[in-house]
Amino acid sequence: MSSGLTHARPQPTLLLSLCPASPLSCELTSPTAAADYGVDGPDLGAKVAAWKPHIALGAKLSRQYRKPVAFTEVGYCSGHCKRTHAPSATDYQTHAQHYQALFEAFRNESDWFLGAFWWNWNTDPGRFAGHSDDCLTPQWKPAEAVLRRFYRATAPQPAPPGAPALCMGAGACTC
């Protein structure tokens, strides 16, 4: 499957993780990471526009290092990232808008942008149930429909697990 990118020769990829302290490396630890990194907004259009400084930074680094860029971790809580919070329909819609905003913001950036690694896609089918899950995964939430649409998924969506969520720890989401 072609990514649509063409290069004269294979190039190592510049991996970029956004962080206020260092634009080249960090771990997202804040439960309000979307707002912390300036990619939040009251609606989809504002969220798309909020990506502009990050697009400019990625394009600049790509030109500077003459390498394509991949964002190594992009993820959004589907609420407040607290195990004691039951997300509302509005929380889930906002969650989905964050994913859609990234796709729309980077739609015309394929000359330097290779894509993003999504945090968190769980492979343990019993770790979460989707509904009443305030954690980062888009699985079995409206955000998954956004991913399926932009990736042009053709296989049917798998059924959600029958087991209840088994998120580890207490406090802020770690799954």
C-alpha cells in the first residue's frame, strides 16, 4: 500500500513528539494534554486551526533535517482522564473531533508529514468496554468511526469485548 509520498531514496524518518519544554522529545503526562499543547478549541474548526503552529514546526524541522516527520504519540482522553468520571455524549463527541481535526489539519501536508502513532489502541480485548471509558483509546467510541472513515476501513468493526473494563491503577488514566 502506497503512502502517497515519493522520495528519491529511502530516508530515515524524523520522529517528533510535541512538548512545551522541548519540541523534539517528551512524554504527555497531563490529563488536559490537548489544551496544554494548544490543539484544543470549542469546535472542530478551532481544533483544526490550533494545529497550525505544530504544522509549521513539523514542516520547519523536515526542511532543516531534510527528512519526513512522523508524530510518535497522539492521543486524547475521552473525558477528564479520571477513572471516577463517566464520559458524556459531549465528551465522546469532543474526543472524536480531536482525531478528525488532526486528519483535516494535515490533509495537505503529505510532502513532509508521514503520519501519527495513535495512543492508545489496546490489544487486550478485556481491558475496557468503550462505553463509560474515560481513557485515551478511541476503540468502540465515536472516535473510532473517525479513524475508520479517514483510513477507509472496509472490514466490519469488531464487536466490543463482553468483559468489563480492567484498567489498571487508580487516578488518572494509564490505559
